Amino acid sequence: MTIEDLQQRLRAHIRVRIGRHELTGRELARAAGLPQGHLSNFLNARRGLSLESMDRLLRALEIGVLELLRSEEARPRAGPPGTRDHLEPVVLVSSENAALARFRADQILETRDFKRSFLRRLKAHAAVDRSDWLRFVLIKLDGLSAGAFFPRPVTVTVLVDRYYSSLEPYRRFHPNLYAVSVWGRCLVAHISLCENCLLLRPRAPRQPIEIVPIERGRSYSDYIVGRICYVGMEV
């Protein structure tokens, strides 16, 4: 699940509760300490939320992130007997190894099953040829990187589509979130180009922007591990 998906679920949750007359937009905005126009724009999908604002809304609604997840997404991705043909294993690797084309057995920490239909629906957009790469990998984020997703202390595992190395938005008006390999680390950020540098922008507005000079002979796409297309949380 992406952050955009999670925010869409939050919109739907709020609309249902307003429709039941459990609360009003004015009451919710006041309880969360947000301008009413800010909340209205969010509910009408004219803008997204910062993580801080999203956390305020969750507290005001007295719900947690997991309550926004569909039951089938909150469960481990293992199907009933006879459904193995519909599942595809994806390897979990360390963030340091995430930019390798292929992985030795000792570099694979574990595997997790995903629905094959879900993986096949994802669109690739390559800025560089990676046909010899394993397409999907899982990375478990450390606390610093996970803070770009959620302000509460959780363990976050992300599914990375390494065939998506372009800066072209996957969804219109929604910036992609990438795993980026810089300085021997794997960071999670939105990406912008500025002259000969990459600007890495975290989702959390209070976190600093990283400026990465593009080395001579390299392209911006060489730094992109892939697009983050699913977020799993462990609490």
C-alpha cells in the first residue's frame, strides 16, 4: 500500500462518519487543530496531507493506521491450501544490497508471498535497461527512514519495483516515492532534478532535504533503486 492509498482510505473513513452524523468537518478540523479549508481540500482530493496532519486526524478520530487497512492486507500474505499457484515469492534483502541486480543465497534474508495478479498489474517505466535485474525486492527500513512514512515508531517494509527508474509520475498529480542508493545507504524520498543534482525530499516536512551531486558519467536513474509500490507495517 502506498501513502496515497492510505490517505484515500482516510478520506473514505471520514466521509462515512460524516455521513452517519457522528461528526462534522468543522468539529474534526477543530479537534485535529487544522484549518477547516485544509481539511475540506483534503476530503475533496484537492490536496494531500503531511504526516503530521495525518497523525493529528488519526488521533482526533481515535483510530490507528491499521484500522484503515483492508483485512486481507493486514493479514500475512499466505493463502489457503491450493492457492500457491496464485502467489509469487519476493525476496527481502538488506538496504545495502538493494541496488544489486541479482542476489546470492546468503544475501536473501527471507521471502514473502504476494499475489501474482497484484504484481502483474504494476506498470514499469524504465529510464535504464534492467532486464537482467530481479524486478521486485523488499527492504526493511530502519527507524530513521521509516520516520519518512509514519511519525509513530513502527517497522516498515517496502516493496520496490526496480523496473521503475523514471521520474515520470505513476499516478497523475501524485509524486512517486523512491528507494534511492546514495553514500552507501538506501534512502526513501521523493526526487527532483536541479541542474546536476538530485534533491531528495522526505514525506515528513520537518526532515531535511538531501542534495546529491550527480557524478560525472552517471545519470539520475543510476541512483534510483526503484519505485515504492507497497508499504507494510509491523506494530
